[in-house]
Amino acid sequence: MPVQYETPQTIFDSRASQYDHKRFRRFMYKLLDHAVMNAIPKVKSYPQAILDVGCGTGRFLGHMEKQFPQTQLTGVDISPGMINIAKRKVASNPLFDFHIASADKLPPSFYNSFDLAFSIISFHYWKRPVASLREIHRVVRPGGFFILADGFLTKGLLGSLPRVYFKLFRKELSEEYFYSAEKIGQMFVEADWRVLEQRRIWLLGGTILITVGQQA
């Protein structure tokens, strides 16, 4: 029988209620979130609006609230379960806004709305990465930034570890959605982003690539 793959939506709907309670995950995300925040370009103007694509339970936007306490914070995710948790965590805080949406089909009203956008450990689920990058480009204001952090394919031993892990423990994922740093940079350019920087960080789960793009 052919392998029955779950969809990202069903995967994360099933994990939503316990997602924030895994100690190892919290530790890893703390390290990763710190690295992503350090990659934010230094600009004079204070961001008025920030978008997190694949926001999950809103963890990273919570960090953004502390750093930018007056900024409008918007999160999108394909999982209704994750979005429900995110909404409950912020209650009636008017600075937060959450939507059920995919990266390649963001709400039309988002056009030209954000100064800064992020996506953290979500890119490998995107079946249409270039279309998604173009869609994020559509909603970021001219001169704004998009920071992508995700696993990527490397050569040698470090590159083999994520492959082994995903084949053994994450069989719902297809390796074709992981790319080299060069390919990710090419996709940014194809989607009209100007690549400012690519930096690699090592976490216990493998090597993470952070790519910073600017809206031309």
C-alpha cells in the first residue's frame, strides 16, 4: 500500500494543545528565536506592523511584543487548532490579530501592510515556495524585510543528520521541500526579494539557515 501522508494542517491540529508544553521544544525555540531577533536589520524607524507566517501558537509574536510594545502583531497559520491556542493566549489584547491562512494565499487586505515579516520552521511545509515568497512580498511595504529561518540541506555529516531524522521520525514530510542555501537564495530573488544576508546556526536538531530579504 502507498504511504498515507498527513497534511500539515492535520499534523498541527493534533499537536496544538500540547505544542507549548514540550520542554525540549521550548528550549530549542528559545535559542532559535534569539538568533532570529539578532538578524533583524538595524533601521531607524520603529516597525508599525509585523507578520509571522506559520505562527503556530503565537510564541514568536509574544517575543516581538516585548521588543516592540506598540507594534501591531499579526499571525497566520493553516492550523485552526494552533490559531485557537494563539488567540486564547493573548485574550483581548488589541495589538494581536490571528488568521487561518496559508503562505501562498494571504488575505487580500494584507496588501502593503507590514514593515517586517517572519517565518520560523515553516518553510519546509510550503508546497509552492516561490509563490509564497511572492505573496509575502505583496504584503510587505517597500523597504520592509522578510526573515526566514528553516532547516536546509548541506553536504557531509551535518547534512545527513536531518535526512536520517526525518526518514525515521517524521515520515509525513517529503525531503523535496528542503533546499540548499543557494536554492533558497535563488527563490528569494525569483520572488523579487533582495537578499541581504544568509547566516547558518547550529542547533541540536541540525543546521538552521536564516535568510534576510528586503522588499525592493
